[in-house]
Amino acid sequence: MKPTFGLIVIALLVVGSPGSKKTQSPPPGEFLETLELAGGPEVGEEPSDGDGIEPAPDYVPPEVFIPGEQKEVALEGVVGPNTLVNSRELCGSSGYVQSETMFAVYGDTIVAAFNDSRGFFCPQPRSTLGWAYSFDGGQSFVDGGTLPGGRTLWSNGDPWVVVDIDGNFYVGGISFNFLGMSVSRGTITEDGIAWSDPVQATYGASNTDKDAMVVDLDRGILYLVYDVNAQSVRLVRSTDQGATWTSPNLLPLPGGVGAFPVIDYYNAGRIYVSWLAGFGTGNQRIMITSSDDFGDTFNPIVQISQVCPFTVAGFSRGQVPAFPSMALDQTGGPFTGRLYVAFHSACDGVGNAYLTWSDDGGTTWTPPEVIPDDSSGGIHFSPTVSIDANGTVNIFFYDRRENPGTGITNVYFTQSFDGGDTFEPNIRITEVATNWSAVRSDITPNMGDYMSSMSIGTDVLVNWSDGRSGDPDSYFARLSFGK
């Protein structure tokens, strides 16, 4: 049966069974060991550092930023203007990083979130997860400042945003210095977005990290997936608009980080969840599992692909993690049911963006295909994939074809009209390039671990980290292809 979508939102996260037991979130500042039923490291695991943001006031970029060095270029007509999302207001001489981007859309209203170093350096209360809104479809944005709760309840960034069928926005991020995940519900008002006080969707396990959310539009269920120690992927669920959350449920091992789930509306109860296993080791790979009962049980885990990590010049943590981006064709067209995963790897000798797909529910996968049409030797990384109303595969990625071997970076875009078999000529999205190696920063990571995109009708929207002004900002663009 064809799924019923009340609107199109960013296709992002997973899982849950509507009948699971609920637990109330802990009061702020209270450590509830009993709440995190699976809390703490797995047996035999060693604790690892969180992968969210942390202050780095002494960071010095390897190169000097030269204003005007990167010239503005004319873009193709389908590409809308590059729009600054955040304000560039500082706290004295600090708080100049707004990176790692995520957004959701309801009609002409867009809510975007980003890591915000002002949360570390501005007077409190100030959250390390910044946000902004647009009432004109992304032509302009207003910086929303802090979220309720300040740095304690939004301690280490990692933004995620989704919206439900009634126009309620939900923003999530790390709380209590990697001990929990906060979620706030936002409602549209004449003056902007009014946020509820944050609720702890999970709390108590050290090194809680990398949240992602999705709303089941048919059932009104809100899901949040996260990891602990980059080794254990877990999920919680809310059926009351984020007011209360279930106890954590563990996904099959091996776990990892950067979980990305998708709900299958054609098969009630089916959820796919992919992630990066082995991050920081020599054995990295993209994994996937699925559930046919809203996340109560999971099918055997499948390895999609090996990942060979590579260093990205100018990225303050060296390796940009190869987090998967996933999309499911649910258009009713010839590729309905095809599951796509995009990621980056250097197993062919150079860092590149790849796409693979499955037609049998994630059991088998095609050999990964190179996405960019570039043979310069420059690296390409952090691809993000979505499917438009016609079943077109739309992919953005960071790209260094203009100056291989340097930190000079643009965002590029391509499409596939044949289910991922071939790709159209790549289109540059950024009007001005960024030299990542010359971007100043007072947090780590400086440019963030991911960017985000979505397709609405035949329009394609993207939100990325951009350093054209000498420090990281959140930028947005819309591509319009007509009907």
C-alpha cells in the first residue's frame, strides 16, 4: 500500500515499537543509573572520548586566512543563492564557530541547527547547539540564539532536527557532558519558534554521542538513535511528542557511531539502521540491520562495505568520519523499495564519495560506485543523499577538485535518473570556496562531522559548513528543477 505522507521532511532516523514501557526523563543534574538499563560500556569495551564538540581555544590553523583570496564564481541557474544561516555575533573575541548542520522543513518554515561555540564562551545560559529559522523557504534566516537550558542541557553540540505532520519541530543534542541527549519541541509562532524545556531522552551512560531522530508521520512516533563509546548503537522512542521516552534498546553488535535509520512506509514496522563500525581503528566498515516489528527485534547484521579512512587537510580531528547517509525510494516509481547508502572511503587509493544500493531489503548490496565525475586526484567526502518525488537520486558532497592536495573545498551536487547506475555532470553549489586549512576555530571539530540535505517535490535543499569569511558558518541553498 502506498504510504501516506502529510508533508515531506528530511529522511533520517529510526525505530521503535509502539507498546514499549516508558520511563520519565531524569531531573536536570541528577545521575540516574537505573534509567540507563543498558548504561555504561559493553563488557570488554574500553571507554572512548565523545565525538561531539569540545572547546579548543588554542587551535591555530596551519595556514593564514587571506580575505578575498577565494573569488566568487557564477553558478548554474538551478542553484539558488548561498544564504548565511547564523549570525556572526561574537562573545568578545570568541564564539566564532557555527558548523555541523542539520535542518527540517514544514511548508515555508525551515528550522536549522548547528554546533555553536558561543555556548562555551558566552555568558550563561547559552547552548552549544545553535539554531535559526526561516519563514520564507530559506531566502533568509534569523539566528535564534540559545535553546532553553543553556550549556548544561546542550553541552556538546551534535544537532539533529525533525518535524512532525502538525508542524511541531524537534531538536536534539548531547547533554550533561556526554551523559545524555536533550530533546526540545518547537512550535511555530508569529515571532519565530517557541521551544519547550528540554527533556532527557536518555541519560546515564558515559560517552553518549551522535544522536539522530526521525518521526513516523503515520503514527506520530518520535525515535532517537545514538551510540555509547562509538561501539553500541541504541534507540529510544516517544509517543507523546517528546514528553517521555522509553528505556534504551540495544541494536545488534558490532555497534558503532553515526547511526542513520529510515522508516519504510510500505512495510509497517520495518526500519533500516546503518552506521559506521570501527571508527578510529584499521577495520572500519558500514553496517546495516533492519527490524520488522518497530524495533523490538532486529534481523542479522549485514556489512555493506569496507571503509578505508583518510585524512582531510584542515579538519581539526584529521579523519572526517565516514558516517553513512541513507535514503529509501518510496515514490511508487520503478525503483520503489531501493535502499541507497552514500559514504566516503579511500580503498581505491584516493578519498572519494560512493553510492551503493540494495533491492532486497538490505540483504545484498551493489559494489560501491564513485559519485563524482572528477579525475583530478582531489578528495571528495561526506556525501548526503535524498530521493525526490520522481525517484531521482540527489547527492551533495564536499569536493576538492579545483586544488587537489590543498584544503580548498567546495560543495558539489549530482543526480541519478536511473536508480544510481549513472550520474549526471556535477554542479558546483558554493559561490565562494573555503580553505579549510586557513579557517580559525575555537572548538573541535572545526568544520563538523556531517552536512544535511533533503528533497521536497523536485526541489533539493542543502545545509553545509562554510568558512568563506575566515571561520565556520552554516550556509543554505535551494536547487529548483521545475516539475
